[in-house]
Amino acid sequence: MKKILFLNHPFKECGVYQIGLRIFNIASKSDKVEYFYKDVGSWDEYNQAVKDIEPDFIIYNWHWDRMPFLRNEDITGRPNIKHYFVYHDGSMMKVYDKYLVFGAMPPSNVEFPEGKVALLPRPLYEYSGDYPTNVVPTIGSFGFAFNHKKFHMIAPFVGSQFDKAIVNLHFTNPYFGDTPGNRIYDIINLCYKECPPNVTLNITTNFMDDYNVMSFLAGNDINLFMYDVGMQNPGISSAIDYALSVKRPIAISNNMMFRHIMSYDILVEYSSLTEILARGTTPLDRFYKEWSTESFKASMENLFI
């Protein structure tokens, strides 16, 4: 049985970390290959993990500021191991044996070494928790607190479409993002300042595990993501993975980070929230099948057997 070492960085309050952990959690259900997981925060920890496991393959959940210690020669100097890379947003070294892309290919200006790209399903969980019934229309959103996600625009947008509504926002301080110009308390204050009187706004900021994130999303009638449409980022929003996992309706802005689920039926630029709600999960049904846990697990297994 092939041994696969999955390497992540050690800072859990990070979208790169979280999708890496989710990839491992789902893929490691395999009974055809053997997965090992390590958080590595230094070159010594990386080398020790490789020495301890002696893997056939290594999957690097690498980003330039998450594993800055990793060098090209660490990969090229181990020719007996196959080295796979989790693609995020264009930040990558060009020495891997394969580049793993999840959900949709990046824009054409992102260049991979020829013949080394594998397009895989998104890593969705299977949610089996509760689905509350809401008397008042309840709209939710979540993610790490970055300005480009425009959390402060959600309550005014909802207030313009409903006589009365509840907006639940859950955003957490990102390990790499609480910087001048992107402070979580500034985002919180702006959300309350912009909230209209016909909307009850609830904001929580504690870091939650995957199940509690999904429970939060399942408690909303629809989950809304209004990222800045002018922001050009070749990555994909992993917040959508959780929203898909709970099988509630989703509304999005026309931002390229949502290109993997993009359709007119769920774009707020083309439909009202009432119209998107009325369509239910029909525009999303194909993703539940194509990106199921079993489909994801099998697609990952095929990389190694």
C-alpha cells in the first residue's frame, strides 16, 4: 500500500490551512492508500517528517508565506519520492511532479508545467446535523475577516430586499490577515454602522471547528457571499465548500473566486435573494454528486494507484 505524507503549515486560523486539513480528512478515509498528516513549521520539522514516514508521495499544502523554509532542492533532491502540490492562488514553485487543482482551473495566465495538472473535485463534507425552521428570513455568511469579502455590505443588501430580516455573520480573525487596513474590529464596527433598522444583525467571531461552521450555515435560509467583484484573485473561495456541504441555497457576487459554482441562477447581479431562495438548491444539485465525499476520495486515490 502506497504511503502518502500530507504536509500542512501549523497556523489553523487560515484558509490555506483549513482546506489542507479538509483534503486530508476526506482523502484519508481511503482503504487503498495510506495517508499520514504532519503540521510542519520549520525545515527541521519537514525533514524529520519525511525521515519518519518514508513516504512514496508527499502532498505539500504550500504557500509562500506559510512554508517559507521549503527550497527547490528539497524536492528535486528526493527523486525517489513523488512530490504533489496543492494549488491555491498562483503562488507556487515549478519543480513538483503534479499540481492538484480543486474545483475549477485558474485563469489562463496561471501557467503550470505541461502535462502535470490534475483537476479534482472540491472537498465537501457530509453534514448530518439540524436544519432549524426560521420565522423571519435569515441570511448568513462566514469566512476569515478580510476587507474584500465585503461583510459590511450584506445587511444593507438584505435590508433592501426584505421588509424584515435577520443577518447572521460569523467571521474569524485570520492569522495572516489582521494587519493595518484589515482589522477585524474595524470590519465589525462598519457592519453595525451600515446595518439598516429593518435588519437584526448578529455577529460572532470565535474560531469554530468544521461541524460548528456547518451547523451555523445550516441555520440560515440562504448563505450569501458578496466578495468585491473588482478583486482579481486566481484562487477559489473555500468558504463555498462548507456552504455546499450543508445543502442550503447559496447567493454569490460575480467574483472570480466563485467561478467554480458560477451561474446566473445564484448571482445577486441577476436575481433577487427571493428569486434565488425560490430556486432552492436546484442550481447546486450537480455539485453534490460530482463533488461528493466518495467522488473526492476516489479521485485522490487515482493519483497514487
